[in-house]
Amino acid sequence: MSDFLSEENGHEFVLGWEESDRPHPGFGGSTNIYGGYCEQCQKCGMYGYEYEDQKCGPQIRSTK
């Protein structure tokens, strides 16, 4: 993700944890890990993969 684009639209992306209903396929074959790390704006909660030049706005989900 381009830092220029995220700064231009007001996002502050950091690593966040996203829960999942299915086990993560990695980590040496462990199937007890439900979720994974992805970029998440610490101000509005938008995940990096949802970001399509959208401006940072109201809080849409928790960042914790």
C-alpha cells in the first residue's frame, strides 16, 4: 500500500488482527489459529484490502 495514498486520504495504517471463522492454513500446519494480521487504519478501522482511495471517515470497526 502506498504511504502517499494513505496519507493523502487521512488513513494511518498499522498491523491489525482480523478474526476468521475458518482456521488459518499456515503456521506449520496449526489449525488452532482463527484469523490473521493485515493492515488496518488506526483511526477508522478500515482494513488495507478494503481501501480503494477512500478517505478516512467515521469509526467503522474496533482497532483492538
